[in-house]
Amino acid sequence: MDHTEVVNRRLELQDGHGIRHRGHPLDTSRDVAIRDAALDLLSEIGYDRLTMDAVAARAHASKATIYRRWQGKAALVVDALNCSKGSMVDPDTGSLESDLAALGQGFCSQESRFNAQIMLGLITALAHDAELRDVFRERMIEPRTRLIRSIFERAVARGEVSTERNLDLLVSLLPALMIQQVLITGELPDTNFSRRVINDVILPLATAPTNPVHD
């Protein structure tokens, strides 16, 4: 098996959305229960103490059933997180301010928020678990980063943001400050928090003159 086949096989095993196992479609009727069990345990005992045995027991499923869908704990947890947040929507309202407002509201809405214990446990584990970090970056961070970047690229094309502006910095601000909020306060950022970050930090930085005129 060449490298491409290995990568494709790994992604296939990690997907958890009606994937095929050895060419046969999987019965996904147990997937929701398994994902819910993983999130419940993540909230209760944290990522480090979570085991596939515990997930299997909580979901009343066999470990074989779980491993046919997910390669390991990291893949299962990240897939469960992704599915609980729902699909990402690119607002594309026609203005940077409105796009960011819609994005912040979507990120912080009650429907898309995890409880604080889940986030704290996950963030703590990311610092020392390389496998979780890799899967989390690939399946959670990178798709959202591409979405946020597309918002700023459209703003550049419309002339709202200078072509000289550092888009990488702008793209990273909202996620970074949301994570900081969880770590420092132990509370999840809400829509008021995202609104303040967007209006007081991101928009002023994004639209500031690149060469201000001094008297």
C-alpha cells in the first residue's frame, strides 16, 4: 500500500459519517449514541481518562463497532465535537462587519456551544497529546480557518481591507481570544463576547489605515 492509500485509509477510518469498511457501507444507527457517550465522558472525566472501553460501555456498543468507525480516541472525540456543532455556514452578506457578526453569532450560539468542562478538558489535552492535536487541527481548526479567511479575502477584494494587512493574524484573533476566555475564566464565550472582540479588536485592526498620516 503506497503513501496515498495509507492516508486515504486513515481518513476513511476517521470519518465516522457513513464510511465504508472494506468496501461495505456501515450501519450508522449506533453512531449518535457512541458520539453522545464520548462527549458525556469527556465532560465528566476529561480527555486523558476517557477510554474506548468506557465509551463502549456507556453507549452499549462493542469496541469492535467503535473501531470500525473511528481509528482511535482522538478521531472519535473530534468527530463527536464536529457533529454536535453542526455544519459551518459561510454568511457572505456583502460586508465584512456583517459577515463577522454572523460568524461570531454562529460560533457562540447556544446550539453550537459545548459546556465549559468539555472545552477545558479538550484544551488541556491538546497541549500534550500530539495525536489529538493533529486530528483537531485537521478536522476542526483548518476548516474554520478557511472559512474565516474567505471572509477576509472577500473584504480585501471589495476594498474594505488593505491588501497589505496581515490576514493570518486577523484570521487567528477570534478563535484565539475565545480559547483564552475559556482558560482564564472557565466560562464559554457568548455572543456578547464575540461582538466585543469583533467590534473593538478585529474590525478596527482590519480597517485601520496601513500608512496613517501624521501631523
